[in-house]
Amino acid sequence: MSQKKDKEQKRRIETEKTELAMIEGILEGSPDGIGVVVVRLQCGCRKMAAVAKDGEPASKVIMYRDQAESICPLCKADNGSYHRVAESFIHWAADKAPAPEQQDMIYRKVLGEG
């Protein structure tokens, strides 16, 4: 039982590292980006895009799945439907993060009131 927990924890840590690397890459390639919107889907795929200070997109949407060559067949069919969203958030760039009030405005504009 302990080995199974250890494997799950190791996989989660690897996933988080991969996700952070993707976020950093998106920010690096998006000079107007002040953060990255991350949408985690129930299937394990993720959608990410940089967001500008006015809440508009600052990059194209990128879809990926950890440890896979492509996204899952379901995401290929429905482009990662919002019905299957497990979690969503904005990862703010440490050196470009706006004031909390503006973060709230951007969050509501991009992800809704949720």
C-alpha cells in the first residue's frame, strides 16, 4: 500500500513540474502575458494560454497531456469541452502580477464568476 502511495505522489510531483515548465515556456513566448490560464480536464489533458493585463489572450491555446504524444481521443473530438473541466486557475507571472483587484477582474473575465 505504501509503494502505491509513493508512486502516486511521485507521479503528481512530476506532473506539477511538467505543468510549471509549460507555464514558464508560455510566458517566455508571450511578451504581453502576465499570467497563464490553466484548465485541467477530468481526462488528464490540460489547456493553457497566456493572458494579457486587459484579460485578453496573449497566446494561442495549447493543449497537452503529460507523458503522452498527443491529447486523448475525447479531447481530439470535442476540443476539451468545458463540461469536463476538473479545475481551472490563473498562474500569475511573479514579476508581472497585477494588483489583486485587477487579478479578480481578469479572473472573472476569463474564467467566469465560478
